[in-house]
Amino acid sequence: MPALPSAAPSIDHLPAPLRTLAARGRPSRYRKGTLLIEEGDHADTLFIVLSGRVKAFSIDERDREIVYGIYGPGEYLGEMSLDGGPRSASVITLEATVCVVVTRQTLRDHIAANPEFAFELLSRVIRRARLATQSARNMALLDVYGRVVAVLEEIAVAQPEGGRVIAQRPTHREIASRVGSSREMVSRILKDLATGGFLAPHGTGWLMPRPLPRRW
């Protein structure tokens, strides 16, 4: 893997426990479309994202894709395989991305020196398991509109002045992959939300000025 240039993002913006772990790892830069993790592989590396965006996903034998999440700076991926089992999903870069690569042994050494990080890691695994459960529930019990709303609300961040913002706008295809629907159906729903004043462009993202309706 190529060495990280001196001008690349630093680890200073990371939370303290994660920053200490990142300092033990090996920084690397990746081009858009680089497969960092392949589902089913056995590996012992953790990827801490410093800049850019990555997508966790699976593809079945008919090339149908399901997206588990899109992650940016401050997130880390690969922890599910640190038990020695196979990777449970693939991860690909959506744009030029810089990550710090940490091995399982390095993580063990870090936890031995910083036991509180074990609770951070456990909390992260629990959160992702909870999201997976919620996603499965939504797929089973909600219609397509309800699933699109659930994705938008998951990635939106409340603003002090009111409303919510999605900083980086996902593509219609990315949303469709997450909700198990066609891109055309997602496009229609998003257009209707924009027409109704519930969704508006905001830089590279979206502004949600008021709560999304539960039914459409």
C-alpha cells in the first residue's frame, strides 16, 4: 500500500481513544473504487477512515446489491472479523480515501494499554447489530416509502437552528440498494418529497426543514 503523503489528513480530529489507536497503525491512501474488504475473506485488519467515504455492501449470485451503510471520517470498519472469522461484508471506496490500517495484534496491544477502548469497540458492534436488526425489520414491515424515510432519518443530523441536514447526498442508486427497491421508485419518492418542501438541496447534501411524513 502506498505511503501517506505528509499533506494528507492528520488524526487530530479523531476522538481521543481512537486517535491513540490510529497512531499505532499504518496510514494509506486509496483511489475511488478500491475494494478494501471482500466478503468471505479471512483477514485481521481494521480500517479507520481519515478522509473520503466508503460503502459496506453485499452482492448475491444474481449481482443484486444490498448496502449496509456509507461511512466517512472518524468511522472504522472491519471489527466484525477480529474474532478470526470471515468478513461479513465487502467495503469499497466511493471517492479518494485515506485510512489508517490497524492489525488485530495492534488492536490487542492498544486494548491492553487502554482497557476503556474495549467498551467503545463493544458499543460500536452493538450499534451496528441494532441497525442491522432495524434494517431487517424495516424490510419486512415497511413499504418502500417507509424504508426510504428510515434511511434519510438515519443519516440526517439535527441542526441547532432547527431542521436536519444530510451533509453528503447519497445517490438514488445507493438508497435503492439499502431499501431493496428500484432506483426509479426511489427517484420518484425523493422528487415528491422535494415538491412537498420536505427535502431541499444544501451544498453537497440535503436540508430536511421539517419532519418527513410517515405516510405518503
